[in-house]
Amino acid sequence: MVALILADAVLLLHLAFVLFVLFGGLLALKWPKAIRLHLPAALWGTFVELSGWVCPLTPLEMWLREQGGASGYAGDFLSHYLVALLYPEALTPQIQLILGLVVVGVNVTIYGWLWRTNRL
């Protein structure tokens, strides 16, 4: 039971990290010091997507689920709504490339705007 709760916590952490990678640059609009956390996260997220690597949170979550006796994601709210977002069945290297480019595009736009308005 504890392992399954921890697996859900890892899943939520993973989702939060993905959202931070994609949209964390927006925090810099209000708090420029957020760049210190966001830029390394965005670089890591982009690297993982473009290289085809697996984020270390994924095997950790799967291991915790196995330790808790679960065989998959079926059955609970988190699994139904969040797992497909983080682990789509049709994920291919081409889709990962597109996702990586979206991360780069969103963040280059945000940081470009910050730079042009002298907020960096």
C-alpha cells in the first residue's frame, strides 16, 4: 500500500516537473531568479526528449508499483488521467523530437521576450 502511494507521488512529481520544464519560464516573468531553477530543468527535459532517454522517475515509479503488487495503471484516478499524458502508448522517436522542439520553442520565446525587455 505504501509503495503504491509513493508511486502515485512520483507520478505527480513527474507531471509537475514536465509542466515546470514546459512553462517554468513564465515564472521568470514575475520572479527572474526562477531562471536558476528553470533553465537546468528545461535543458534536462529537452535532452531527455531529443535523445530518447527515459527519465529516471519512470523506472522508479514502475518499480514502486511492482513493489506494491500493481501490474499496471488501470483503476485509479491518477492512472486514468495522468499516466497517458506522461507515457503515451504511441510515443515514437518522432513524437519525442516534436515534444522536445515544443519545449525549446516555448522557452526560447519566453526567454527571448525577457531578454528584449531587459528582465534577464
